[in-house]
Amino acid sequence: MSIPVILADDHALIRSGVEGLLAGSGFEVVASVATGAAALSAIAEHDPAIAILDLRMPEGTGIEVLDAMRARGDTRPVVLLTADLGDRKLLAALDAGVEGIVMKEGGENHLVACLHAVHRGERHIPAELLARARRIREKMAETPFKHLSPRETEMAWMVGQGMRNREIADRFGLSEGAVKFALHAVFRKLKVTTRTELALMLQRHGSDGAG
């Protein structure tokens, strides 16, 4: 009996390639969708054993879908597919509890093994990514950002990118009031009083240090 998975990627060619790769592997793609919102709907409708999510797609990135799943108590394994993975996204994925990460370049050699591993309850994340995450966290421990939670760090980075409270609220599924309260804590911990001061701090310590 095949193990059901859902696949979310905004590139039809990638979805077709993954479906072909999984044919006869013991895993069956029961839903193939192009957006984060559609992924959440497909998970609710099909109850797959594993969700395979593209890192970047409209209406919710793979990490945002993962966050939404965990927030509603959904602990099923998630595998992220990505062409590249910056430091901030790597930490966000690990903090959200991702079970597997597969790089699209050469992914045909690793995806099936990753799915088998996460289905057994194991994590399947390249050792070089875990090592990079450790280095990033060590670097962050030497900066003012060590006092921030992962979500606060993400919000600080968003402010540094010029995002307004409404945009940040939409990204996290929060109210503007909740974001304002959270940012007040961020400013207090970092000992800054304005968005400009925060942006300058991010520049001084580097975007990697901020997540």
C-alpha cells in the first residue's frame, strides 16, 4: 500500500518531476498544488502521511505553511524542497521543526531516501546545513540578537527590510496590535527606540546575525 503525500510547488515542471520520481517508490502524490494556501487545504482534505513543500511559493511559503501546521497541532512530517536556503530561512525552518530538507539541485538522488527517513520518524537534513546552523547560532550568541526569540528575530529582520506592522501581521497571521506589542519587546531587548536605529543595528551586525 502506497504512503500518501501531498506536494506543493509553484512550478509545474518540478511537480511533474517529483511525481515521476516517486512513481513505484512506495509513496503516492495524492494532491499536487501550487500555493501555500492550497497546500493547507490539501492537507486537511487528504490527510497525507507527509507534506512536501517548496520553500518559495505564493500565498504562503513552505516555512509559513509549516508554521501554520504546527500552530494547529499538526505534527506530521514536512519535507522542504529548495533551490537555495539563506541563513535566516534555515534557522526558521529548523526552529519550526522541519523533518527533512532536500535541495532541488541533485534532489532526485535524495528525495526518496528523505521520505523514507521522515516516515520512520527520523530527521533527514544535510549535515552541512546543520553545521551551518550551528555556526550561525554561535555568531548570533555574540550579538544583541541573542536575547530575541526566533519569532522576534524574524520580526526584527522584517522591520529592517522596511516592512510595516500590517505586512508583518499578515505574514504571521497576527493582529496589528499583537505585532506592535511584540515589536515593543524587541525594541526594549535591543535597547533601540526607532525603526531606523534597528535597521542600522542590523546593518552593523550583518543580516546573517539577524537571522
